[in-house]
Amino acid sequence: MNITIQGRNVKVTDSIESYARKKIERFDRYLPNIIDARIDLNHEHTRRGEDLVAAQITIRHSRGAILRTEERTTGDVLAAINGAVENMHRRIQRFKSKRVRKGHERFSATVDELNAAEAIPDTAEFVDDATEGAANDVVRRKEVPVGAMNEAEAVEQMELLGHAFFMFFNGETGSVNVLYKRSSGGYGVLVPRIE
């Protein structure tokens, strides 16, 4: 598993890096076939005066599933990493407990992976965007790898990411669609129409 650790407004010291690597390397015991893992650490100054530390963990599985968690805390970097690791344990458990439906094997664990995986621990092991633009400025641009999938697979992937929306290439319509959670329950899909 390839592990990348990146800090924004946080100096990633050797001790922080070794601590994060130790925590991330354990994921492979609970979910085999992880291709890479990335942890992004961020320190933010808020308008309320308190400083927030965020740790975001992203895991890419060999079959294309992406699992992501984030923890924001007013504590230190290690507390944020611990929180994100705990959240990732729940994501991995959800990924492993997905029922396999015909045509949806991509975002669920295989029997071999479940047999090779260890049980996720019940309790965590604890050790004793800094600048804001104007309201209408684009403050972040992100490239998103888009794979062809159907709407049901997109729902599963969005749930694994823990997002309220998800952009995907719909192989059935041949266009990029946006899936979102509706406040009244259920999901909605935005399909572009050229005028």
C-alpha cells in the first residue's frame, strides 16, 4: 500500500508522519487489497478565534471503491488523526458488510477479502483553508477521476465517501451526472441537457 501524508498549514514532523503511517498501515489488516492511502492534515484559523485541525483520510481499493473520512477538532494533530482513523474503521466495516447484488460487486468486499481481514477494533488506541476568498471567488479547484458506473453503484460509492453529493459518468446515458441526497429522503440525479 502506498501511503501519502501531506500537510497544509501544518508542519508534518517525523513523529507525526511515523504515527500516521503506523495507524494507516493497520487498515490493510482490516481491508486487504488497498492500493493507496492518503492523509491530508490541515490547520485552519476560524472567525470565532479558535483554531481547528483537520485530518482527512482517503483509501483507494483495488476494485475502484474510494473510502474517505474527515475529523475536525480543536485539539492537536494526533487527536484529529485518531478521530479520522475511528471514522475510517466504521467506513471499512460498512464496506465489508455490503450485500453483494448482481452487477454491484465493485463496491463490496469479496469473500476472500473478508476471510483475510481481521476484525475491526471496538475502541480507538489513543496516545498520551487558512485564507478565505470573497463569496463569489472560486477558492478551490479539484480534479475528480470519473469512472463509468450506473446510478446504484454511484449511490453505494457516495455512501462510502460519506458525501451529500457525488459526480459520476453514467454509462447508460453517456454523460456526467450528479447524484445528491434529498432533504425529504431518497436521492436525486442531475442530468445535463444542452440548450
